[in-house]
Amino acid sequence: MHSCIFTLSEISTVGMSEDVCKEHGIAVEFGKLSFRGNEKQTILGKIDGIVKFVTEKDTKKSS
């Protein structure tokens, strides 16, 4: 499922969440990146926040 909420700041999802992967028996890893490295957020002065990504443990592909 893909979705995006246009707010300040944005909220979006792509693919399966960590919980959905666990429900389907898919082993996953996840990581988080700070908005501090995002040029758009830096320009807007909105550097508080994260991007969370989930990948399959064995293949490192996103679900």
C-alpha cells in the first residue's frame, strides 16, 4: 500500500510495514535516517523527524 499525507511535514508509506512483514513471516531489518541530512527539510528549517525503512533480512530488498 502506498500513501502520502501532504502536511508540514509530510507523512508517507511505501510497501509493507514492519508489523505486516512479521504477520507474513518475513524476516526484516529496519533503519532510521534523520531529516538533518535532507536538503529540503534543511531549507525549510524543519530538521526534526526521521525516515524509517524496512528491508528483507536476507535479500536487503524493500517489501
